[in-house]
Amino acid sequence: MIDIRITPDKNELGKQAAALGAEAIRAAIARHGEATIIVATGASQFEMLQNLVVAEGIDWSKVTAFHLDEYVGLPESHPASFRGYLKERFLAPLPVKPAFVPVNGEGDPAAETKRLNALIGGRRIDLCFAGFGENCHLAFNDPPADFETEEPYIVVTLDEACRNQQFGEGWFESLEAVPEQAISMSIRQILKSELIVLSVPDARKAQAVKDALEGEITPLHPASILQRHPNTVLFLDPPAASLLKKG
């Protein structure tokens, strides 16, 4: 079940997504004494993160934060590095830091997925922030996505549409510079989150939004699997929602 909320613009989208996420974090800490969250990256998350880091009443010392994915072979110093992105936009503004578990794609990817899987395996995940791509990918699970693996993190090959999106957003100087592989949280691991908060702005995501919400559930449209999740909230701006059926 996906709760669809269309906001007036991208800034309001970020405010509402962050507010819902902050509420979930505070509730998890109150209930369990701690919270485990998953944070996402990319242009879709800018406004959400700007609001999340100034949310009041969160004891970040009681939060553990994983993230969704990272390119294989990319140093943290590269502008497209997701762990670099999160250190700059998520960790740096917080006066009290959460425990942060970075995905490091620079070494042996198999060894890194083994390390991450040991750390996240069996943990309660209170909240996952995410978006989805122009090709309807969820994390870096490009079509056709693996809906069956139980491994929390896996090594994936990026398709051309995904790599074109990363180039088009300005993260790389050329398409050839975009890595061909990444370490990604798997579909089934994402679905284990008690709440999924999606931020999906911009007209270039409109077809993916339509495919995810109004099409059949299929690995060819990976985000469509969220139709089966019991507690997903999707925040859209009008351009992203422009192809949805009215009413």
C-alpha cells in the first residue's frame, strides 16, 4: 500500500518527507531506546536532508544510519561518492552525530558486502528514506531487479539508463566516467523497513512514477514492488505526478 502525497513544490516535498521521517525516528527512540535508519542520496534528497538535519527533538546519538548504495571503485573524494555526499549533507550539519555505517566501494566488493551484511543482518529497520530513478530503479537495483535474493547488500551492474541519469545530473564529466557496478541494498532488505519515506520530484521521474504506481509489479519496474509494502509514503511534486490518472 503506497500513500501518495502530492506537494505544491520540491521544497514543500522535502519539508513534509523530513517531518514524517523525523517523527518516525523520535517514535522509535521513545519505543526502543534507539533507532536504525537508512538514508538515501542523489538530487531527489537535497530538500529532505536540509530539513531533516534541523528537525527538533531527535537524539542523534541513539541513531544508527546505513545508506542504500555506493559505486564500486569510486573514492570518497569524488563528487559523486554517496558516502561523501552523506558526510557533507547529513553528518556535517548535525551537532551530535549518529553511528554511521558507510558503504565503501573502493576495496573488494565481495568483502564489503559481507561486512555490511553482518552488520545489518537481523536488525530492526525503523525507517528507510529513498527515491527512485528515471528507469524506476530502487536503490541501484536496475531493471530487471532481483526480487528474490535475501542478501541485504549485493553487487549490481548499472544499466545504460541509470548511468545516463547520473551523468545527466552532473555528477560525472562524461558517461564513460560513470562506474558500471555498484554495491546496493537489495530489494528484500529495503522492504524489511517498518516505514519507507520516498522523495520523488521532477518531471523526468514522471514515467517511472506512473510505472511504479499504476503498472503491474514487475522486476522491469523495480519500484513497483513497493505496492506490496504495508507502510510506504510517496511524496511527489506536480511535475513528477503529471502522468498519473486523475481522480
